[in-house]
Amino acid sequence: MLVGLLFSPLAGLIAFLITYQEYSHHFPDRGAAIRQALEVGIVAALFFGALSLGLALLLPRVLG
């Protein structure tokens, strides 16, 4: 679980940066690109956080 708490925000940040880099070429308005990229970054961080939580709860039952 500790690994998930550490790397989930990092995954969200990387998703934000990659998405912003791509959207900045397609959106004429910088604010719209930032909003869309921020949404993607938050969803990615939540996804990986939930995935690590699920694995932290499931893995001890499977292995134990």
C-alpha cells in the first residue's frame, strides 16, 4: 500500500504532463488544455491509488 501511495501521485503527474504536452498542440486556449490535462492526471492518480488499495487488500488473502 505504501508503494501505491508514493507512486500514484507520480503517475498522475506524469499523465498530466504527457496529456498537457499533447493537448497544447490541439487547443488554441491554454486554459482548456490545462483543465483537460488536470482531469486526466487526477483520474490516473485515483485509478492507480484504487488499484494499489485493491491489491493490498486482495494479495494477503490469496497468498495467505
